[in-house]
Amino acid sequence: MNKSKSKKNKQTSSIWGGRFKNDSSEIMKNINASIWFDKRLAYHDVFLSKVHSKMLYKQKIITFKENSNIQKGLKQIEHEIKNDKFKFSDDLEDIHMHIEARLIEIIGQIGKKLHTARSRNDQVATSFKMWIRDELDSILDLLKNLQKSLILQAEFHVNTILPGFTHLQPAQPISLAHHLLAYVEMLGRDRTRLEDARKRLNKCPLGSAALAGTSFPIDRFYTAKALGFDYPMENSIDAVSDRDFVLEILSDASIIMVHLSRLAEEIVIWSSPGFNFIKLPDSFSTGSSIMPQKRNPDAAELIRGKTGRVASAFYNVLTMLKGLPLAYSKDMQEDKEPFFDAIDNLKLCLYVSEGLIKEIIFNANSMKKMSELGYITATDIADWLVQKCDIPFRDAHSITGRIIKYAEKNNLTLNEISIDKFKEIDKRITKNILKVINLKNSLESRNSYGATAPVQVKKALKKAKTKWLK
Ligand code: ARG
């Protein structure tokens, strides 16, 4: 009985506590509190509040003195956050409430005016967009750095011959530089996708308040500009319920991870002793605790592994949003953890990929050996039989098949077959076939635009440098 009496008299401590008799139960705090992850928005939220307060003063909604006090208080809060002096607790739910409550603690009653003409709904959308914008800029830099390290390696390997694969079967000889430049193109598309998403994101929700806007004479164009946005968002309902920017960037991030994962997979394959195309740098490989001969590509495997994690963040938010009516619902707070996790891991993987590519040592001999054993100039023979010996392609294909069959049976590379033997297989074959099966000649012959001939690759390299590194 005593217990219930004391509960009745107790004042609630929440900021929204006016109409609530009791504090939240502990378990409610657990599910409700986002502070442990949204504290990452702290600086952006303080900056947002500074600008909002300035606007309130400019519009004569608060006085000069009130604004100066609020600015002072916010500055102190910023200082406390920077110096790890700011106290976080479950009781205050999220970063927005923390900052407001602390402001009131520091400057008193005036602090209560800061939340005039805004809501946490427009506030969180705005702070989150600002945070994402900064992250996008650093991801764009990381993508560029990775492109740079690929281009640097490519410059060394224009004439290095790699067996190009289809179905992971040796297919045709290609320039290693050409292969590396394929990734430069992929990452370039990733950059343009993010730049595009950034443009669409850069409209300001602030001033939309809870969902319907406000009766105060605010200036949304002023706050939008001061916070680095291009314009205010057009529709207040859309402004507080839109999370397309989260989805777009998570989908872009998933595509980047798929690209990194494919590169990682090649690194895993290439470093396996059966291939031995590359030597992994000590700094990015590990040994085995039991098998002394091992050098494991853990870094590449982890990039491959983390791809699922980033892609699932996209599905996570997509699924969270799909049934939500307009406008804001608390479900939307669930956008942050997967997003933060995805961005952290994406950045980590971009760093690691850059380091890996920079330090990998390519083994041209092993690539050449596999090229020869893989009969990757077979297409050249068939094409040559058509072009120079006037043999229809189907017949040419079958003659080439017989040549390969003979080589395989006798464990020979193509250039170990004598000209007499070639003639025995088909008497129309001349000694010029020896030039055709030569790897270098084969490489040089694929001289169409965007192809692998070193002449083309050199042009592509030059273009890539101006396009992506300037
Ligand atoms: N922490 C909340 C979030 O991240 C902020 C918005 C809360 N709004 C509200 N009406 N309860 O979504």
C-alpha cells in the first residue's frame, strides 16, 4: 500500500512527462532507448540546434538574450562531448533529449525554448542526413584511393599476361592491367551512384516539425542553407517519414561490397598455391596455428564475409519501412544500428582492400604457365583458320578441338607441337600457326576499343587517370 502511495506522489523525470503519472518501466527504457547508438549524431545535433536557435531569434520568436544563452549552453555541451564529460543514460532515451535536458541544466528555463517550432521527428531526420553526408564524403575518398592503388598496379602490368577466365576456366590471354582496370570502372560507377544519392539526400527536413509544419513564422530556407542543404524538403509529411536516403545508400553500399567481395574472391583464388598468381603481403595474411606451411588470405575472406552483413542491413531497413503508414513511427529508430554497422564495415573493407592491392606481388611466371597449359590461344587458332586458310568457322572449331585433344593426350603445350603434327591434323595449316599460338601475339591482336591489347590498355589507363584521379 505504501509502495503505491509513494508511486502516486512521484514526479516523472522525462522531458515528455507532463501527462504521465509514472516513469517508464526499466524494460520499456530498454526497448525505447536509442542513446547508445544515436549518440553518434551528437555533434550534428548540436550544430542543428545552434542554427535552429539563431533562426528563432532572426524570426523574433526568441529574444537576442535567449539565443545567446542557448548558443553558450550548446557550446559548453559540445565541449563536454569532445572531452568525454557528457553523461549518457537510458533515462533520456535519445541524443536529442540528452542535449536538450543538459541545456536546461546549464542555462535554466530558457533552455526550454529551444524546442519551439521543431520536433524530434524533423530533428532526427536532419541530424541523420548531416551525419551521412560527412560519411559519404569519406567513403568517396576511400573509393578514389582504392582506384588509385589499382591504377598504380596496372601501370606496372600492361604487358603482364594473365589467363582470363570464364566459368573459372582459362579462356583467353588478357593484360593484367586490363583486368585491374575493370575494377577501377566498377568502383567509378560506385562513386557516381553515391554522388547521385548525395544530391537527392541534400534537402532539409528541419521545420517540418512533427509532421504538419508549424504555426510559428520560421524560415526554413535559412536553416536549410546554414546546415549545408540545397533546399528545404517540399512536403512536411514526406520530410519526417522519408528514409529513402538510408535505403539508397545501403543499396549503393551493398553494391560496393559485392565489388570488393569479387575482388577479394580473386585474391583468395590467386593466392592459393594451385594458382600462385600472387604473393599476399605479410601485413594482410595470417599463418595457421597448426599448419606451418600456410599463408591464409584472412583479410580478403573477411571482406567477402562482411558483404552479407552490409547487404542484410539494406534488407533490414527495407523490411522495417515497408508497412509503415505516414508519417513518423518509432520503428524508424531501427534504421540507425544497421546503417552505422554497414557504413563502419564498408569503410573498413575499403581501407583493407586498398592496403591489399597496394602490397600484393604478382607472379607473372605462374600466370604464363597456366596460360600455356590452359590452351588459351585456341580461339586464335580457330579465327586464324577462318581468316587465313579459308575454312568455315564450324570446321575451324573442330580442327582446333582436335589439336587441343592431341596436346592434352600427350601432355604438351601448344608451342611444343611440331609443324608436321599440325599439318597431319589438317594439311591446310601453314607454319604461320606458330605465330598465332604465341601468347603475346594473341594479346596484341585483340585491339578493338576497350579490349585487352596493350595499345588499348595504355589508352584506357591514361583515360582512367584523368577521369578518376583528378
Ligand atoms: N530517437 C528517435 C529516432 O531515432 C527520434 C525521434 C523520436 N520521435 C518521436 N516522436 N518519438 O527515430
